[in-house]
Amino acid sequence: VLFRSPKLVMTTNEYEEFFKLFPPPSSLKDTEERVAAFAKTASEKNRRIVFITSGGTMIPLETNTCRFLDNFSAGTRGSSSAEHFLKLGYAVVFFHRKHSLRPFYRHFSGKLLDLLREGEEKLEIREKELVDLYRRHRQTIHSEALLMIEFVTLSDYLHGLRTFARALCPLGPTVMFYLAAAVSDFYLLPEKISDHKIQSGGGPLEIKLLETPKMLKPLISSWAPKSYMVSFKLETDEALLIAKAKNALEKYHHNVVISNLLDTRGRTVTLVFPDEEKMLRLSDDELHGGMQIEMKIVDTLSELHKAFLSCTV
Amino acid sequence: VLFRSPKLVMTTNEYEEFFKLFPPPSSLKDTEERVAAFAKTASEKNRRIVFITSGGTMIPLETNTCRFLDNFSAGTRGSSSAEHFLKLGYAVVFFHRKHSLRPFYRHFSGKLLDLLREGEEKLEIREKELVDLYRRHRQTIHSEALLMIEFVTLSDYLHGLRTFARALCPLGPTVMFYLAAAVSDFYLLPEKISDHKIQSGGGPLEIKLLETPKMLKPLISSWAPKSYMVSFKLETDEALLIAKAKNALEKYHHNVVISNLLDTRGRTVTLVFPDEEKMLRLSDDELHGGMQIEMKIVDTLSELHKAFLSCTV
């Protein structure tokens, strides 16, 4: 295993230190206004809102980024869930890693040339399923039910999370946070980031990464304290999975942790609540019939969110 | 800047050590046969062959890969160049990072839903340019002029490079190697790769990376010594650019280094030869007219390759 230094003592305001070290992305103010306007429309149309994070965060090792650390995440969970939330009438803010999978687009991405057939002086797609997806996408755009926002780096992600959560805070319990992004647990101090491409020929390279402050804490306690809060745990070691989820719930006091193992995450997840656990699983028939586990997750959460709303409003 | 350890003494067979540390991908033998069959067909059809590498290599930090180090490369240079080589009649082996840009596909990727229009019970694309690209792609597949091979990790890449270069070796000077991939200069020893997801909460994380052996050396001196060899240098610091290219040519004795700066690489490149330099550049008019710098690169290299062939055969 990689070498770990002894744990440093962390201050409670460690995330404020982080925000001081990394300037916000230049587009943040504009995007904040788009989120606020989107929330206003959703509220006027009596829609519940889900703020979905999706994809991995990048840690640049160089300012002119050639090299970077990354977290594996194609964005399947987030983009598939977004489609199902839209189907249930939610307004969706989709805060995602640039170039990761997006709702609707994901069914076409990387294989367009294989889906198209040649007609007379044009290319065509006739599969009913894809025509329907296209129509649902157009309708979603037309009804202003989907707001797409991109991030790349860990710093962009965390700045965005804070700013957009605060913008959604006034809507309180009508907002669900669905934190499916794979956020890096480690970051590199700005002073360690190389201005130019790191040159080879200089021998081994040592990188010392610090632990990312846990943003769930301020998100739940201060940025959006009244919202319904869903976090995710992805592990590769089954022995750790449920215990880590319970631990997170005790620490942050949020609503539910969705736990999954890397290898089986497309088929089985466990919803961990403070007082119980609920496993969701696709049967063989469901799996072969093309059902996605996200349908079950989103259906379940939507009901829980309704109950949450009715006892908090 | 990141901390660098004092340079270790490297053995001349350091790349053999590397291959001992990392097992080959399980598909390697099958892919080797596909390369050999493809080369045979190309040879029978009297086509020159170009072996293009494209995209970045991944360095996993964990066996069940959640976290990894990566090199930024969308694959634009390689995939655009592949299209131009095909236009000039080359047979193209496109050895690329999975999910990076591919010839023809790249014009549709990520924006299919925006390109499609709704017809009667079907979706359509009518833009002549895209219809033409689709046809060229079909024709390419039909005429067996393009072989696509994927890699993900640095180890997969290096195993593939060695094996496929040896498979192409018998064709000697009719083969051009066009090494546009962004190959990691550093790797992590297998014993340091974590079996499971690295847990947070244990303090800072230190990663010690070793220098990747320079595979240009055995490629040029032993795996494919008679082929026309084109390497790339991408830098962010203009002051280093040409000197580093000259240095590589002196060290490896290959044919040409294509030097480019990260910020201007879409518009300006310098072909560095042992005895001269040739700058290729898109004018404003060419740029706005949609010309790609790869057209100029590929046209120039094709002529050089012809001259090389006529004096070596």
C-alpha cells in the first residue's frame, strides 16, 4: 500500500482554508444566477428539485494541465438517475464532470456512427427507443426542467457545491441533494502545483497529497440545512461498506447513504438509514429486460422525499 | 514544484524490467494476430501503413481502479491525423486510449442529440459534411484500411507497442510510426498499488513514482529498426521546446520530432530533423475555413516517407 503519514490535526474550519487556497472559477457568479433563476421557475411550477452531482473530480499536478490525478467515474449513476427524476416530474440541476455521461446523450455517445443508417442524401435513426429518448430530451429542454452545469477540478466542484447549495437553500425541503459524484479524498497544495510540465529525466517523482475537507459537514449544517440529503459510498471491500455508511450518518446526520461495491454497483445497492437498511436489487429478468437499478433508487427516494416534505412543511 | 529525488542509475535493460513487473493484457495475443492479418492485407494491396498512437495512458493507484494518474489528451491530434492518412491511401492501425477521440466518430461525439432533427417517426442528419464523413467511414471499414485497437493503462500501452511493432517489423520501411499518444513519464511499482480503495481519514497520502523507461530506444534500435519513425514533444515552456526535440533525435536517431506547445498546438507545430527545422502553421484564413493543422503535418510526412522508401528499398 501507499505510504501514509501520521494524521494531522484538522481544524473545524478546514474547508474555509481550502476555499482560501483555491480561487473560484470565473464563471461562478453567472452560473449561480442561472441556478437561482432555474429554482424560481421550478418553484413557480410547483416542482420538486433534485441537485445531482455526477462524474469524477480532477486534481491537476501542473498549472498548464498535462498531468492530473483523477477518480474513475463515467457518470452512469448520475446521468441515469437524472432521467428517472425527470420522469417523476422533478426539476434537475445536473452538476457534472465535463465530458462525463449526460442524461439522454449517454444513449448515443460513442456509438453514433453505428446507430446511423444511410438514407437518400441523409443519415437516419429509426429505432423507436432512440426516437423516444430524443423526444423526451426535447420536451425536457422545452419545459425548462433540466439545468446542466459542468465542472472539471476538485476546486471547481467544491466552489460550485457551496455556491449552488446556498442559492437553493431558500427552497428548503423541496430540494433533494443527490451526491453521486466521485469526489477526490485528496488534493495537492497550490504551491506544489508545477507551473510547467514536469520534466522527465530527473529521477523519481514524489507527490504528497492532503486530505480533502469533508464538505458534507458544512453542506448539511450550514449551506442547505433543511434539504433532503443523499450521499453515496463506493467501496471495493464489502467488509467495510455498511459500517462506513453508518459512520457517515452518525457524523453528518443526513437522510440516507447509498452504499455500493464497485463490481456490483449496476445491480445491487443498499440504502442505509440511521435506523434501518434497505437493499435494492435487479432480478435476472429485470437486468436482461434492460431495467436500470437507478429506477428503483429514484422511485424509493422520491417516496421518501415526499414523506420528508409532508412532515417538515 | 514537486519534490524530486536524486536520479537513480538506470540499467540499459530497464524496459525489460518493466515488462517483468507488469503482465501483458490477456487480449494481447489475439490482437497481435489481428495486426499481422491487417498488415498482410495492406501489403497485398500495396498500401503504406501508419501505426498511430493516440490519447493518454492511465496509471492506476488501486487494483480495483477508483483512483488513477492520467495525462491530458483528448486524442485530437491522432484521430484527425488518422483521417488524413486514410485519405492519402495509407492503411492505419489506430492504437488509442479507450473513450478518447476516434477518426470519423469524433465529429459526432458528445453532440449527436444536437445534430439530429426529427423526421416522421425517425431522426435525421442532413448536413452534407456529416453525410460525407459517414460515407468515408463506411468505405474505410469496407476496404479494410483501418484497424482500431484500444489501451487504458501505461502497461497495456507499452506491451502493445512492443508486440505490434514486432509484428509490423517484417514490412520495414513501408511502415511509419506516428507516436502521438501522451505516454506517462512516471509509473507506480505494482507492490505500491493498493488492492482496495485507499481509505480517507488516515492523513496525507504520499505517492512515489518511478520514471518510465524510454521505449523509443528499443523501438528504434530493435523492435522496428527499419521503419520511418515520428515522435512528438509537447511542452508548456517554449524555451525548452526545440532543444528537447534535438536532444531526443541525438539520443534515439529517429527521423523526425514534431514539437508543439500546449496552448498553440492546434495551429503551429515544428518538424525537427537532425539537420533542419520546418515550421507548419495555419494562416487565419485556413483556420477560419476549418482546415486542420494535421492536414499539413500528414501531407509533409507522406512526402518524406515516400523519399525514405525510395532510398531504402
